[in-house]
Amino acid sequence: MTVDKELEKLSRLTPPAPDPEARARALAAAMQAFDTAENNVQAPQGNAKGWRQSSIINWIWSPAMNKKFLAGSALATLLVIPAAGYLTIELTRNGSPIVDQTEIAGDLSQGEVSKQPVATVGQPVTVTPEVPPQAPAENGPLTEQSVAGTQGLQDKESQTLAKPDAGRTSEFDADDIAALANKSESSAAALGAAKRSAPAVLPGIAPQQQLAEPMAAIVPSPAPPADGRVQIQRDPGRERFANAAANPIKSVATDPVSTFSADVDSASYAFVRRSLTGGAMPDPQSVRVEEMINYFPYDWPGPDDADQPFKATVTVMPTPWNHDTELMHVAIKGYDIAPATTPHANLVFLIDVSGSMDEPDKLPLLKSAFRLLVNRLKPDDTVSIVTYAGNAGTVLAPTRVTEKSKILSAIDGLEPGGSTGGAEGIEAAYDLAKQAFVKDGVNRVMLATDGDFNVGPSSDEDLKRIIEEKRKDGIFLTVLGFGRGNLNDSLMQTLAQNGNGSAAYIDTLAEAHKTLVEEAGSTLFPIAKDVKFQVEFNPERIAEYRLIGYETRALNREDFNNDRVDAGDIGSGHSVTAIYEITPKGSPAVMNDDLRYSAADKAPAEAADTARQGELAFVKMRYKRPGEDKSALITTPVSDSNTVASVDAAPQDVRFSVAVAAFGQKLSRIAALDSYSYQAIADLAAASRGTDSFGYRSDFLGLIRLADGLSQQ
């Protein structure tokens, strides 16, 4: 009891102030240690005087700090912090390395100095931490370079790894410098230990590009961790998507014609899938409904021979989510080139190896994907490899697939590092493709990237102009997107649409196999370019219509007959599906009033044309064969013979594609689907799943369940 009272008394006492002389000795020892290290290091490259960038500051700082009239005073602290801030600026200006030849750490109060080698420019050094990482905490595993909290840092705020846009910042903040100025012996020792435990360079960067990428800076986050652990968090992401408003309902009386470009891309579906399986609803702007529909293989009837490369099949059915409207389902199937007759391929792999690609789902996955593709090619096909990261470089000159081991070795040797300058890489890739050009063959650049172009001409318009110029040489483009957090989907779409090509998003090796192996024919071998669709609705039968999807592929009416206007391309065996929600004349779902001043009289010839009056719509397709500049026309009338009485009476593949269209619209937050539940979509998809050889449709049902659960949180 007596002991408790004594302890209580002691707890109320104010601790004595630190001895000013001891504080002065500690600071003097620290500065002496710094000076000793300064004088014993080798001169950095390009500095004949042997000083580091901090030397001139230290030359002024050190004598001042050793003067007794400053040591141990508040004035010292006021001078130390601004000076240290200026030192940080000097060290980080123009991308200079944070550290140079040696790192000073140790117990400053005892004047002990321990030296440990760290990385210099172009010389990677593996640093063995003196404070080993601890086991994962209960709230999850350590992420990236998470390290255990050290003695004296329990009260330090949680720190986050942030990647600045340019330059580098010091490893420690103003609180650390203030602790040093106050000569706290335990804090100084702990800081030295923590700095020794941090990696000298970013992980995964190629040796020739060490420290070329801006070094990550550790900055304080608002709340301290409970266990004192330094936590590393990923950049929340800055994906960019094309901002396109959903297609509106249009009146046939005033706007009877709908014109759009073909779209055989599938990137949107894979990105939506990754978002949902990652536990988050996708960004509505990332959902392109037509790409979700066209992601799946369908057994649409195809043309009998290559003389007519397309065949259209039209089905009109009741709308599952609105009993007062109908769906006009237009399915196009391209001619499938037999493998034995496929032309020779000249492929250039244009690969992003910038620092942002240094993640498992980016460059490592990319390398595995291209290995799959190389194994799919024929011996006489040609492969070249160009990489870009700041500067473009040719890794592999045009090489026959008969030398497969040489190609695979070049792929395996790719390493990430540097900034992203894609424009120069695009130029180099097209030059190689032109150098190895195969007449009457497939000449294609395959751009693989996370979509971030931040060096050189990087605006969508600048790169669009480059691609438009290069496509004139008869070289097609495929864009493959990888990873999250940096994806520039808008730019990928721009490049693919203007480079006579297509875009896909690779999030798993299974997706790579689907895109580059199972669908290699449609991915690599084009059967038509500049494919356009135009649908004219009969105002006698249809009051309104709404095109589902294709917002980023809309064309002007006059563009349909203009062969100079670029449009989408279709590969061997590709299927393209377009769905309109149409409102029959007289339906209670009509949204627009009749026009007061509409033409009352019709020309006698038009009035007598009863055949046309029986049509619902007229579908037209324009296309050019590869290597040709003049388009051809295919037309298909739509009449009552294309109509089915119920949803269940529609063909199985039609019903499944409608379920996908409903899902995409609901994810896009289209108001027309507000009252149509995810469960209803799942029921429609499950009833029309049919033969599912690769499991794609079963996976789709799983995504519907995930979206249903996430939407209720």
C-alpha cells in the first residue's frame, strides 16, 4: 500500500529537464559523425570536388550547430528544421538519388557510427535488414515493404508508400528531423535502425534501370497503427474510361436512321469481371454493353464461303424488362478461315516495360500470355519485339518462329523499369512491321500495356494521329491491357479504334488463353475492315428505338457511305451482336408526342408500296476487304417473319445474349432496368446457358450473384 502511494506521488511530479550540456554533446557527436562520413566517401559521378549534394549545406550547418550559443537551445530547433527541408529539396531535385555511397546509422549519443552500403545510380545493392520483418498482423499480411515497428517508433504515425509524379523526397518527415534536433537518443537510434531495414531500391526494377523510376516516398497517414507497424498501401488507382452518355430513346418520326461502327472488343467484360471478383462494383463508365455481349462465343449461322464474309440473323422478341416494348436482335457472323489456309503472320510485340508494369498481373502475366501466342504460331510466321520505357528499344529483330527458343528467351528476359514513353515505341514497332511486311499476309502490331503513356506525345489526340498515319501501310493493331491502378482504358480504345484493330483486357492466364489461343483466328486474321451498320426503322410500325451499347462507336448518318471514314474491323469467325429496344406504334411505352406538323400526304408510289409497309426495319452493312479501299454493301429487311411471340420462343443464344445485355445495362445504371432484378437476369441466363464447353457462361452466372450481393451492401 505504501509503495502504491509513493508511486502515485511520483506520477504527479514533473520530470526534470534534460541537461543542456548532454544535449549539446549528443548533437555535436552526430554532426561529427556526419562530417567524418562526408570526407571519407568517393566522389559521386560528375562531381570533381568530392562533395555530395548536401556538402555545401553541411559546411555551413555543422559549425553553426556546434557553437555553444546554439547548442541545446530552441533557436537550434528553429534553424535545423528549415535547413533540413532545404537539404531534402536539394537531394530530391532533378531525380537525384535519395542516398549515395554510405548510410549513417547508430547510437548518436555515443558517437558510434555504422556504415552500410546502399544503391548508387546504375549499381543495385541488396541490403540485408538489421531489423527483420515480423510476422503478419491479425488484420492481414504485410504488404510490399512493410517492416516491423522499432523501439522508439511506437508513437510514430502510420506511413504510406506514395509514388510522386516527379522527383524524390526524403525517407523521413519533419517529425524525424525534430526528434534529431532535440537529441532524443532513443529516437535517433530507432530512426537509424528503421532506415537500415528499408530496401535501397524499388523491388523488381531491372539492374540497368535502377533508380530511373521516381523513388517512393514515405509520408505520414492520418491515424497511427495500433501495433506501431509501418504500413505500405497501394495507390488507390487512376483508371481512365471514355465518358460516354447512354444512348437516348429516339423518335422514328424525326430520327429514323441509326448508324454505328462494328465493335468486336472484349476488354470491358474482363475489367467488369475483375472488379466484381475483387469485391467492388465496377465503374459504370467501364461498362460497354456491346463488349460484354460480344465477349461470348455464339453459334450464329455463318456465310457459306468467303465471297460474302458476313451473314445477318435477325430476331424480334418481347423485352424481358418491359412488356410494352420489343427487342430487335441483330446477329452477325463472319466467315471462319480454316487453319490450313490462314495467311502468314508478321507480328510485332510492342511491350510496355515501364516501372508501372512491375506487378504480378502486369509484366509477368504479359510474358506468359505471349509465350502462349508464340506456341500457337506457324513455323513460317515472324515475330519481332520492341520495348518502351522512357526510350524505345528493339529487343528482337524479325525472327521466324522456327527459332522459337530465341523468341521465348527474348520474352523471358524482359524486365520493368523507367517511365512510359509510348509514342516512340509505336513508331519503332511500325517500322519493324513494315520492314518484315508480308504481302497478302497478316501484318500486326500487338501493343501490351497498362495504358499509361506519360512521356512524349501522350494525349489521346496526339497518339490517335500517329496511329491513323501508320494504318495506311496496311498494318493492323491489337491492344492488350494489363493490371489495375494505372489502366488508361480510354486511350486503349482510341488506339484500337483508329488503328484498324481491337482491344482486350487480360486479367488472368485463362483470359490470355481465350484471347490469344482459342480466338487466335478472330484476333489475328482480319476478313473485313471499316465495318459499319445502319438501321432504318419504318415509322408506320415503330414509334421509338434505343440502341443498347455502342455509345463510343456512334457515326453520323452520312458516314455510312463515306469510305474515308474509319470504322471497326472483324476477324475470322468473329460474331457481332447489336440489340435495339424498339417501341411499336400505339404502345403505351411511347415517350414522345406525335408531331403537330408532320407530313400528312405521301407520294402515290410510296403509299402503294405495301411490301415496305410490312417491314419493321431495314439493316445495311458496309465493309472493305483487307487491302481494298472501296466498300461493299449487304442488306437485310426485317419483317414479321423475324418475330417470335415470347421470350422462351427465341433461340437459346439470343436469350443468353439478352441476359448479358440486361446485366451490362444494370451495371451501367440504365433507368430502364431499375425494376428488373439481378435474380431475374440470373434466371434468364441460367435457362439459356446451353452447352458451355469452356465454362464462360457459368462464370457469368457467378458474376451476377456477386453483383447482386455487392449492390445490397
